Amino acid sequence: MIQINNLTFSYSKNNVLRDLSLSLTKGNVYGLLGQNGVGKTTLLKFLAGLQKSTKEACLVNGFHPYARQPEFLQDVFYLPEEPENPVGTVNQFVRNNGPFYRGFDYEQFCSIMERFEVDPRKKFRDLSAGQQKKAHVSYALALNTKILLLDEPSNGMDITSKSVFRSTVAGHISEEQLVIISTHQVRDLENLIDPVIILDQKQVLLHASIEEITQKLCFITASKEPEGVLYSEQTPLGYSLVKANTTGADTKVNLETLFNAALKQREWFKEHFKNGK
């Protein structure tokens, strides 16, 4: 559904993306991870058609995003980290704009808002920042677009709301959809995202499914710090470790330590994960 080929982009003299290539398919919730400034938001804007690219470098659902054709726009939605809040009530905004998307389901929107405990009859200006974010996320999910691009969607949510967000995404996304969630709060998305994409140094450092990651890596906790590990982090329970899986062990992926290990052991990851492709 998404094909990116040798995409390069610079702001003035600052090279943000360089020869970036990705192939993404439906039925997945991709986690887009990376440090601040590596191009996560820029990449989402390319996919939404808000940043100029060539047709050869970026295709989404067979369309060139920057052409902004109606057939493209009705099946793609991008929710920025800090969306603008419209004048009027949440209901007014949703009823006026939702019908532009072919998969929009108002009843689904109301159901998600109820789970978030936000009243859609209220004006955006009368909601807290966290409630505003929940309203925008509810709207985005209820559009049921084939491509859904979410930039830091859990920012501003409390712990309970983050749990509702995870379960709602898991329960409402179909096999015909493709979701990309850009985040630096990796703990918020554990048990939700698969595959994982890590951007680093203007390119893809890692693009792998959870299954592939567990085949090649072990995530364990030990009382002492052993030698030969890829990454070690001291915690109140001992050491959180990432090491090469040489025994066929099956361990749960820790997204935070995976991310830190990838940045510390770039060459190892490039070699063992096909250079991130």
C-alpha cells in the first residue's frame, strides 16, 4: 500500500532524509520510532501529501500523495501531534467533516468518545488539552481510512486513557487498513505496534516484525551485568539486557531497550536486519 524509493529531503542545508526506502503493507500497525529531528513527522507529511515528493519516490495506495487527488484524500488521514481545534462543538466538526471519508462511522466515533469519557456536545475550547486530544483521536479512528497516520497520538493522555487508546486501536483496525504511529513514548505502544521501524541518521536503521526481532534478540533481566551483551541498562530489579539470540529463546520484546540497543549497536543491527530494509 505504501512504497517509498530513495526518498531524500533537506531543510535548507540540513539533510533530514537520505535515500530512504520502505515498503509497507496493509493489516499492520507500524511503530515509527526515532530521536527528535530524525524525520518522523516529515515522513508522515510526505505520505499524507503535505510535503512535496516525486511520484517515483513516494506512492500511497497507487497514488502520488502530493497530487492530492480526491480518491486519495478520502482514504488517507494524518493526525498531527498538535492538531488545530476548530470553532464550535466536537459534534459539529465531526458531522461536517466525517462524511468526506468513505469509511466514516459516526456511531463508532460516539462509542470511542464514550470510552474516553469525553462529551462530544462540548466545544473544543471548553475541553482540557487531554480531552481535545482524545476527541481528535476518536475522530481519526472513526474515519476508518485505509491509511491512518498518527503523530504522537498518546501525548497529553493520562495512564488510563493510554490504555483505552491501545485497546481501541487494536479493536478497531481491520486487515484492510495500514496504520503508522510515530512516537518517542515507546512504552505507550507495547503490545500494539508490529512491525517496528527505527529511523536514524537520515535512513532506516531497523524495519522488522516482532517475530523477526525475537528470533534474533533476547530481552532479559539479570542481577549482574554479563559480558557480550548488545545493550545493558541498570534498573531497580537488576540489569535490563539485550543480547543476540543464539539459543532460540523466546522472550518478550522490550521496545525501549530495543530502541536504545539499536542506537548503540548500529552496525550490528544493520548487518543482522538486512540494513533496515
